Amino acid sequence: MKAYPLQSISLEEAKKKQFRMIDCITTHFTGCEILSRGDLGVRQPDNQPLTTKKAEAAVADFFGCEEAIMVRGAGTGAIRYALAAVLKANDTILVHKAPIYSTTKTSFEMLGLKPVEADFNSEEEITKALKENTEIKAVLIQHSRQQIEDSYELEKVIKTIKATRDLPIIIDENYAVMKTAKIGCEMGADLSCFSAFKLQGPEGIGLVVGKKEYIDRIRKMHYSGGCQTQGHEALDVLRGLVNAPVSLAIQAEVSNEVLERLKNNEVQGIKDAAIVNAQSKVLIVELEKENAREVLKQAEKLGALPNPVGSESRYEIVPLFYKVSGTFLAKDPALIDKMIRINPNRAGADTVIRILKESIERAA
């Protein structure tokens, strides 16, 4: 099984991200403010809680971008607001030639956007699509993989687009933030969008970071108090961003150890295994028997999560044993019976191996 997963940062690099996040927080908050639960509502003159404003400034500093905003709707909401800030109804947008993530597809339908496809694994195809389709007004790129064979490097794709046409680029950063060295807005993209819930933050809060021009438009969509991310939620976002890098780096180390042990035939009944981004970085295990659904049932009885909550949210501490992603199944529905995906979450390799081995034995 050939795959091209995103390059995870090391534990040492993750520690540096943690320390940098703390440094950014201390430049915007006093110690007493950090120990509070923040303020609420549409405080003037900025029409938002002061705590949220400070938290957004800390996030913008961390990513070295002009502005950041916290929005409702988690990662999906962040992408939807970014699309609305950059495009108008019925505009045309360039996307990768692959199944579009389901909630992103819904956003396209809601906004009446017309997608044009190009294979982002080919710089020539990107350039050709942009030159031939002059009606394209923006580009959406998913940092993580949409299919197993995807191998494109995000920074190269961004540079290719910008060298061909000066269009706004939106990056779906879900499953990549605090795992990779850089996100899109640090590579020249206009906006990066991601879920705080996937980074041990509160439910339902997403972030858009990047150019002030577009984020100012999103702020105008958040006039009412009910739209605002409240102060206590903003502080919880920061706490998640502090804790996420190191825990995710440990998780990546565990995945590598499990893969090595599977390649050494420690568990019988496995045909192949690989680490892929689907969408979070996980182990994909291909079984010798087409009994993946039964293996998953047995894994749940042995303590594994049967489904994600927010994909690496603060609630997901035990390993996840689950079907392969919807975008993978859209391309090949037969994978539902052949493959499973495993995310160690906070577990060690011994626990993952034990549950997998016993699940396969019970399913047989």
C-alpha cells in the first residue's frame, strides 16, 4: 500500500510550538486574566468580548498572520465563513480532483459555488485549469489527504497558483494544525481554516487565520451577541492549542511504532498496513479476510472508540478503531469490508496492538 502522509513534527518541535503559544498568550494577557473565565457579549468599541479579542490576537501572533477570528460551526463553519468572505453566490472555485469532504460539499451547495477540478498532484494541471477557466475566482485546498495516492506538497501548490493567477487561496487545515511544521497562511495562502475542537478545545468553535481584508468581512457577519465566541470559550481554545502539539507528536510516534510492529508480523490476519492522512493521520490496516465490520464490533467491546467525536477532541483518549474515511469510500466503496483505520489517540502501542490482535481473533 503506497501512501504519502503529511510529515509530522518531532516531539522536540512540538515542545517549541507549545512554548511559543505560551509566549504569545503572555504578551496579550495578564496572569489574573488567564486565571479568569473571561467576559461575555458585545463589549464596545469592538463589539465582542475583550477576552476573545485578546485570544484572537495571540493566535494571529502564533501563526505570524495579520488577523484571526473564532467562529461557530467548528472547522466546517470556519471554511464556510471563509468561502463567504472571498466569494459571491454562483462564483467558480478551483478544487482538487478528488471526492470533496461532505460538509464542504454542503457549503458549496449552500453558497451556490461552482467547482472546477484539477489534479493538485500535477503542477501542469493546476496551471492549465487556471488559464483555461478564467471564471475561477478562488481556490480551496485541503491540507490533509483526500485520497490515499495524493502526494502534493501544499507550499508548492500555493506557489504554483500564485505564480499563475493572483487568486485568494483558502486552506482547509483540519487534521494538520499543530502536527505539521507550517499551515497554509504561513506558506503564502490567504486564509487557513480549522476546528479548535480537533485541538482539544471547546465544542463548535473554529478559527480562520490570515489576511485582515477577508477576516474583517467575517467580523461584519458576527454582529450579534449570539454569534460571538464568548470569553470562556476563547480561553479554552488557547488551552487546547497549548496542549495539542506535544500530545499529537506522541500520538504520531505511537503510530510509527505500531506500523513497524505490524510490518514485523506481530499480529496475524493482516494483509498490509500504512500510515496515511485520512483525514487525520492514522494507521490504515488491510485485513486478510473481508470482515472489517466484525473486527470493528469486537474492538469496541475491548475498549476502542467505535466512532470519532471531533477527530482527536479532548474526549477521545482511548484508541479509535473505525471504518476508512468517507472520501476514501466514495472512491472505492468495497474498502468498507477490507480496511479499518486506527488512531491511537492517547494510547500506547501495546494497547493498540492488543486490541487489534484480539479483535481479529474474535472476528474469526
